[in-house]
Amino acid sequence: MTMKKFLAIALVALLAGCAAPIVKVEGEQVVQNKLAVKLPEAWNRLSYPGQPYEVWTQEGASLDQLRLWAGVQPGKQIVTLPPAPSGQKAARAPTFTSNMTPDQLVSLFEIMYSADGSQVKITRIEPGTFAGATGVRFEFLVTAKKTDLQVRGLGWAAERNGELYAATYHAPDLAFFKRLAPKAEAVVKTALIK
């Protein structure tokens, strides 16, 4: 992809990302009254009504996103997908069930990131801890369907008392991911279930 094409895509995506209301957040934050995190520096929280997660960003929704799920109940979807266009089959919505294996938890997020037809490759899965609960840490690559832009991501997921707690972070695999992923990891390391 040429730099000119990338800049054009980034500009369009940046302008599209401005549609969600943005609130600067810093210090201690509570996600959905169930998950506390301490922010070492300010982030921007975006509002996406109807989604079962919160979205935070450093550079804008189209350039990086830290998504946080807190207390997803069994039988609930981890993302609200838009309706399918007329005459097309709706994408499968990933749904959490209790007692999922680490591979099944990772699969939820693989399905979510591929729901728009993007290609997702899970590059690493390892035992991990999220919010003080034993779970899984994973890494992934997404090739966006519409732009062919390569996006790199990290994820953490754990189940506690039958509920899902998770976080993912993704950004373009150019300068953004390498520069911003450590900031997302710093936030994730402070997560505690309330």
C-alpha cells in the first residue's frame, strides 16, 4: 500500500471515528460497575451505545482501540453486530457461555474481529491473568477487508463467577501498535474485578 493511499484511508477513518462522543478519562475508572482500572495517563473514552464493552483510545477510534468487557453474562454476545444487508445472511455473533476453555474464549474474539469479513490470524495463545483471574492472553493479526490494512492486536480474557472479563487492544501494524500497545498493557495490568 502506498503512503498516499494509507493517509487517505487514515483520514477517512479518522473523520468517521469522530462520530462517537469522546470523553477524556484519567485516574481510577470503573467499567460497567464491575471492573476497576487505574490509568497511568489520560485516555479518550468513546461512546458506542448498545455495545457490551467500553472503548478507549489514545489517537482516535480508527487508529487504536482498547476495548474492555466487564461481567458478560452467559448467553450474551460480546459484540452487537449491525443487521445484515437485505438478502444476505447475518454474521455469526460470538456468544459467551460459562466454563469455556482458553481456546474457546480466544475464538469469541476471533469471530468478533472477522464478522465484517476481515481475515484474522491468532498468532499466540498463552496462559495469563486478567483482573486477578486466571485466563488467557493472546495476540492476533487482522487484515481489514475494506482496506487491506494490517492491524495487530492483544487480548486478555478470564471467567470469574460465571462471567466474562476481557480486554483487547488493536492498532495498525505500522508505528501505532509498537508505540501504543505498552500503554494499553499498562492499563490492563491494573484491572481488578470489583
